[in-house]
Amino acid sequence: MPYHGTDSDNLIPQLSGPINVRDGTPIPPSDFPAPQRLSAVLDRSAAHLQIPRSDPRARHQLKVWYEQVSPHHVVARKFLRPEGLAVTDSRHHPRRLRYRVNARTRIVAHLREHPWWIADSWSAAALLGIGEFSDGADTCILSSGNRRLTTDPLRPTRHRNVTDVQPWTLYLNDVPLRVTPPMFTLVRCLRSTLDEEHAWQVPTIAGMAEPLIRAVQVTDRFRRLLGVEELHILQAGRGLIGARKLARITSLSSPGMDSSQETLLKLIAQQAAARHHVEFLPQVPVYRDGLVGEPGTKENGAPLLTVLDLALPDWKIALMFDGAHHWDKQQRERDARINFELTMAGWLVLRMSHGMLDDAAGLATRIADAIRGRFNGQMGVA
């Protein structure tokens, strides 16, 4: 089927997302550890030890300080991912592969060795700056030849080139890197997720298969970072993903989710709210004068108290997800002041942490109980 997302790809530089990417965009080299040629590092090791390059001690020295990321590139070991994180990702990998190097470094190494290859799906997402789910995934490329899933972390998963999709070119220090355009990249990531070529840990949410949960997380990240809307996604995926399945994903997706954990909280909370025939709204601004704004907006010049991750404004119920940055002392002080002001204004504020998401059923029940208690209290029911 032909690809219908080119117009949406071309619109992305004009949209509101924080990632302003377009065909020809340079990649800041400081954003990730660049791979180095194995041969050059081997030469330096031999020179440092004052021995011939063929001496086994030179290669041993290289292995002590560097990790191989592709057949002909290495990266310094100080840049490896945390071992525990790599092991956890490997448990969910369909072939239990363990990737100790981040996805961007890996795909750059492969594209340097094969400039005619095109970064695909998770590797393309990493190059475009949307790599939250990519580090545990295979390095993915489009090339001539048949589809082949890798069984070796040093080699990519290969998919057949798509002739009707014009790749974008990104530049790293004037080196061209070919990559699938953003909306096609999203479609490819969704296909990979739905086909369970790539997976990561998600909680059990009633009525939702794990691949669907992951697909909504991926869609939310693309929407948040690129500013694309449901219409763009439906257009790009037409004929490439089943219409009903894609409609289901986009119906569960929301703009403005700041993390994949917020997406999980949204899915859990919406199930709780559905028991009472209400729906949480995302990204609801609350101002210091008590005014509640429209979701996803901000009044110019109005002093903002906070933006609620999810809210039932009519019933003044707020859900907030506290990520790692909330552990900072200054942020804790700010959160306490926000809680105080919201409570004084009549809000019920429920703050969630990452660990609470693991028990999705229990959390949904407690949110539903909070909604019921709020309804009963405001309606004067005993």
C-alpha cells in the first residue's frame, strides 16, 4: 500500500512540538556518544603500548576500555547503559538480546559502515530525537533484500526497502545519515509493537492487551514531541495498519502526556472514571486566582499555579504523576505549596509514583473509590 503521510511529515516543522526536525536537520554531536572506528582505536592502543598492531595485547587493551557496537565501530565503556537496565530490557526482548549501547550510537555506527542503508522504526525514532523506547530494541534498517531479524547485537534487523517513501537525511558533523521520515517512523514503530517484535514492561490493565498499551505509549510520545494530531496519524497509517486497530490506538491517545508513565496513569484513570461515566481531561491549567483553564492552553500573562496531569474539573479531582525529578528538594517544596493551594481551593489532589502503576487494577479501584467519595460528598449522599 502507498504511504499517505508525506504531507504530515512536511508540516512537522510548523507544529507546536518541542522537537523541530526536518529533512536536512543537523544532529548535535554532544547529544550522544559517537562511535569510533575500531581500526583507529586499535592503532592508538598499539601506539600507547608501543607494540605492533598485530600483537594480541593491543586488542586486549581495546576490549578493556571499549565496547564493540557494530562490526567496525566501538564506543568507550564509560558510555555504556546501566547494566541492570540493559538486563531488564533483554528480558522483554523477543530473542533475549541485550543491548549495552544506546540506540543512537548503534545506528550511527551502522550507517557509517553502510551509507546506503536507511534507519528504520526504533533506530529512526532515536535519530529523530524520540528514542524513549529505542535503547532496548534491535538496530533497525531498510535495505535491499529480504526481511531478517537479527540474533546478534552487533548486526541490525533488516527490512525490505520501501520504494514509495522518500527518506530524510540528517547530518552528523556533515556526515549524511538516511532515516525514515517521522510519521512513517511512527507507523513502523507501531507495527513493530503490535507484531511484538519489540516489547517492554507494562502493567496489566483490564481489557487492554500489552501491545495495545505500548502502542498508545509510543503514539503519545510522538504527539507530545512532534505536535502531531490524531488526523495526521490516521492519514500516515492508512493502509499500513488495520483501520480499526489504528482508530483504537488514536482514540486512547492524548496530546500533552509528558512521559510514558503518564500515559499509563491516563489509561488506568480513564478506566476508573468510566465506572462513573466521566472522563479525566489531560493537561488542565489552574491559575493562582483559582481559575481553571481549557486543557492544553495557557492564558497570556495569567499567573499559573500548576498544570494538572489529569483532572475532573467539575468535581475538582486532580491526578498528578511524580517522576524522578520530583525527588529534588526544591521540587518537593514546590509540590507541597501546590498541594496546599489546590486543597485550599477545594481540590482533591492524588499524587502517584512509578511503583504505584505496577498494580493497575488496585490503583484503578482506589481512583474509582476517590471519585465515588467525591461525588457522594458533593451531592450530600451519606
